Amino acid sequence: MNVSARGRKGHFRTVAFDEARNTVDLIEQRLLPHTFRIVKMADYKATAAAIRDMVVRGAGAIGATAAFGLAQGARAFRGGAMGAFQKHLDRVQRTLAEARPTAVDPVNALAQVRKAASAGATVAEQKALALAAARAFAEEDVDHCAAIGTHGAPLIREGMNILTHCNAGWLAFVDIGTATAPLYAAQSEGRRFHVFCDETRPRCQGASLTAWELAQQGISHQVIADNAAGFLFSRGEIDLVIVGSDRVLGRTGEVANKIGTYTKAVLARRHGIPFYVAIPLSTIDWELESGGAIPIEERAGDEVLGAWGVTPAGRRQYVRIANPSSKAFNPGFDVTPPDLITGIITPAGIFAPGDLWKRRAVLRGE
Ligand code: MRU
């Protein structure tokens, strides 16, 4: 996506790989929207920490970061002993997979890279295949987001008000994004519309990241408090909802996404407003049989008890909001049942959530 920062314009991807330095290069999302900075992760442990600490976040972006992290770890191995190399890869894969639990994209990305690497007869061949597979995952992420834009753009009509939650924009992927892809495609087709960004407490990805992206893109938008959406729905001021997801169950159509998504889906149903979920194919989990089995990340209470911001001097700072002796419960995601979802926008078209399983041959590319 095109970024204007400090008077300069450039095209950036959220995640990239520097082959010469063997680093995973990331936009430091914790500093946005105040500072735009690319940071280099020097080894796979640093890459895993960047996922865990949310330097990079968003299902597709952490999928690509994990894929590059596995290639990075493979390339750092010294020697040619295949047994030791496989044990090393197991360790690297586990470390990256455990960094965050809810999104399935890293799991799928790591499995893809590992499978591709296993075709190599030597350690050197496996290293090269791992990097090629990580690059292919990242390119596919971009292609999938572009295709989501093509399929989703007709949903956006002139003058609409659209609600989105958290950030499923280009920062949550390698480029373009999922929930934002139909917006960007409709904009390029000349339609005008307005976006309400849920602020998305506790980490405020809507207020800080989605609002920044839409501003960069010149799309009319306003940030709303999470609690304001019901009021807007009740006044007929929301025409469409599009969100992303961290894991969609292919068997049931259940959707895990940022905490608060379920609430918005209930509100949309109450007011007869279409509710869409936009995902690349790497977000589909074909294994789990029930939404209750999705691992829901529980994050530090500090996120709820206070907030991060920037001082007038430009320094990132945490301020405590809650009563000093109180503790918090902070589930990061919730699960929306399929009957509240109008459609899942995928790179292969828009499907009713209950139809994913019936269409699995197409969606798995079999
Ligand atoms: O905790 P995050 O910021 O990684 O969570 C990301 C989300 O849940 C977003 O809602 C997004 O829609 C899904 S990731 C593409």
C-alpha cells in the first residue's frame, strides 16, 4: 500500500524478507499511527517475539511472518546433517506456531513451508525450498486479497455507510487487506461511501490502524467508540458490515475474530443489516469440528486496565485508567455463529458460511 510519512510517499508491504541479511522486515505496528518505522528481525526467535508482542499482527500478516521466520531459521542452520536439521526445524516451527494461538494462518503457512522444504534431498536444497515457499505464501496472500476486492466490491454501493471492526486491512496482511479490499476496489471504481471504524478496545486497532489506513487511502471515515454501534444501527446509519477473521471453521462456518465481533453480528441481525466476513483461504481451518474448540487468546489485563498513547513529545506511553487495585479479564477473540453471517467473501467468491464444507474441493484447490 502507498504510505505518506514525513512528507515522503512509498509503497510498502507489511511483511518482507531480506535475503542478504536473513532478516524478516516488519512495519512496527505498535508505533502507528504516530511513527512509521520498518524493523528488522535478526533471527527466528526475534521473529516469533515480534508476533507475540504484536509488532506485527493480523492473521495473514502473522501467517507470512511465521512462514518467513521458518525459512529464516532454516537458513541459519550450520552444517549438512539432515537429522539435526529436521530437529532444528521442528524447534523453529514450534516456537513460531506458539507465538499466538487463535489465528490459523500461521499454522497453515508453517505447514505449507515445511511440506515444500521436505522435497529437498539436501539441507541446502531444503533451505532454498523453504524460502521459496514462504515467498509463495506471501504472494498468494496478496493475490487472495486482490480477489476478495473483486468479489466484494459490488456489495459497496454509492453513498453507503459501512461498519468495520478491528483492523483487517493491509496491515493485517501482506498488502491490500481483506475487509478493506472491497472498499479499495469500490473506491478505484469511483464510488463514494463512508466507513465507521470501531475503535476496538482494548488495543484500539480500529482507531489507530484502520483509521490510519483509510486516511492514507483518502476514504471518508470516522472512529466510533465500540459501544456506539448499536445507536448507529438503531438510527439506520449503518448499511453494511464487513470484518475479517482469524479462523473460520470450514466444517461449521463459525468465525473467530477480534473480541466484539459477535456483538456487532447480533446487532446487525437485530437491524436486518448484512454482515460479511472477508478471508483468504489460509484462514480456513478444515480440521476443528466446533467453535468451542478454537483456542481463544487471553491477553494481559494491562490492556484493559489502561491504554497506550503518544505524548506531545512523541513518546509512546501507557496510562492506567482503571482502579489501581482491580484486575481484568481480557479474552482477545470471540466466535460468531454462522446463522448471523450473510456471507464469507473469499478469493473464490462469496459463500454462505454453511456452504464452505460443500465447496471444500474448490476452496482447497483440489
Ligand atoms: O489481535 P490482532 O490485532 O492480531 O487481531 C486481528 C483481528 O482479529 C482482526 O479483527 C482481523 O479482522 C482479523 S486478522 C485479518
